[in-house]
Amino acid sequence: MTVETIDTTKTCDYCEGKGYFQLVLGGSETCPNCEGTGKNKDN
């Protein structure tokens, strides 16, 4: 079994690491930048 480590210091700049946006009219939407992971993608 391999263990994959996640760098928690690189949170998504758009959703602040939440993985989603809270919508004004209610509900939430998955962050398009990190696709809900809350982490910045490696460019």
C-alpha cells in the first residue's frame, strides 16, 4: 500500500480551500479552478 501525501499549504486561491462557492441566492457551486478539491492545480 502506498501513501500519497497532500501538501495542505497550497489551498485554492479562488475558493480559499473550501472547494466550493456559496451562492448569494442559496446553495453552492463547485469551484471551477480546483474542481472541488480545495487545492491549487499543478500548472
